[in-house]
Amino acid sequence: MRGHYEGLAAEYDEHWVYDPDYVPWMSGRIAEALRLTPTDRIADIGSGTGLFAREVARQIQPHHSILCVDPSEAMLRGLGTPPPAALTPIVASAEDIAEGRARLPYEQLDAMWLKESVHHVADPAHTLRGLAGRLAPGGRLLVAMLSATIQYPLFKAALARFEELQPDPAVIAGHLRAAGLETTLGHVEHELRIDRDRYFGMVRARYMSLLSTFTDSEIEKGIEEMRVAHPEPVLVFPDRFAFVLGRRRGEGA
Ligand SMILES: C[S@@+](CC[C@H](N)C(=O)[O-])C[C@H]1O[C@@H](n2cnc3c(N)ncnc32)[C@H](O)[C@@H]1O
């Protein structure tokens, strides 16, 4: 999976800037769900290129640099060289943070989020428990993930594989509860509008990691199937995210 992101890193952000509303919208939902304040010590676990952390920083103007944690150095290079003062890259996995193997500049965290990275964690129950243990009293942890089924205009085999691979948000909520966090499960939804040929290009570039489980010829066959199913020039479909929010008991927000 690391190879997948090393290959995708350079063009990752391009996939998402086609819709100028999407990144500010999602970042606003993250900041709102976590009730972020400028004094919070914050980490984005599996931050990738920091596309959302950068926008969250713009919105909340944090006093402490947001920690962008990702095992892929190539993705973290997307933060910029040098990275802006509001973002600090940390080359580590969620597991490294959970197990205390990676040193962080903050003793505890007031808020952390994992956006579309929890499916890369091998043992989510164990790792989420470890991450919850890094929270200060009153600290919040958000898992933002695609819902168990998606209505993307992908080819049928890709949608089926998504459902096979995607963890169930209700199960993730159970892990946060078992880790002692007060947990709620909600959803947020945004309408995506993408030029058809552009979307086919994203599929060809395997913009979702599940697409890297298909061979080149399977992808081309899949795009052909999509071409027939979607003659319209602009594809319009809902992007629905589960927001699993846990809060450690104690003081704070
Ligand atoms: C789909 S990308 C999401 C990136 C970013 N959160 C976003 O929404 O743009 C998944 C990210 O998870 C990272 N990742 C893979 N394995 C991981 C792990 N064990 N712990 C934390 N992050 C991981 C990948 O390197 C990649 O940057």
C-alpha cells in the first residue's frame, strides 16, 4: 500500500481541487465535529499531503502547529518544503503513535482525526485504543471514513470490492467505545460534480487505493463499462462520509 501512495503523491491534491468547495467544506465539518479551538494540540493521522490539515489551520488559526502524521514521506512532501509553520510533518504510522514508538512534540493531544486512513490500519481495535490513550481529558478523536456503501459512478467490480474492503463505521464506533470514549456515529454528505473525462482519468490514476487491486486491463475494461453507463458530460454523485466521534471523559470541550 505504501507503493500505491508513493506513486500517487505528486498528483494526489490535483484529484481533489477540481471541486473548489470540497476541501473547505470537509475541513469545516472536521473542525466543527471536533469542536476545534486555536489552543488545541491537534494531530491529523494519515494526513497524506495535508490537504485538509492546511485548510483546517486556515480556518482555526491554531497556536500549536498541527501534527501531520503519515508513513509515506512522499505524501508528506506535499505539505511543502519547508512546510508552513502551522503544519509539522511526522513520518510515522497510526500504529507508531498508538504504541508510543514515535515521539511527538506534545505530551497529550486535545484532538486528532483520521480521514480515510483507518482502512489502512491492520488492527483497528488495538490501534484506536492506543490512539485514544494519547488524548488529554476531554480530548476528541474523529474517524472520518466513507460509509459502508458508496454511490460513486465506478464500475461494478470496483464497487463490490469497496464493500468487501471497507470497514463498517458501526464496528469502528464499537472500538472507540471499547477504548472508553463517549462515542457517536453521524454522517455528512456533499454533492460531487466532476467532468466525466476527468473522473475517468482519476480512475486510471487509481485515485482510490482499492483501484490498485485491479490490473491495467481490468481498469480499462471498467472505464469502458463506466463510459456506457454514464454518457452525461458531468458526473454528479453524493460523497457520503461516516463521522465516528469519540470523546475522552474529563475536562475540556
Ligand atoms: C486515502 S489517503 C488519505 C489522506 C488524507 N487523510 C486525505 O484525506 O487526503 C490515505 C493515507 O493513509 C496513509 N496510511 C497508510 N497506512 C497508514 C497507517 N498504518 N497509519 C497511518 N496512515 C497510513 C497513506 O500513506 C495515505 O497518505
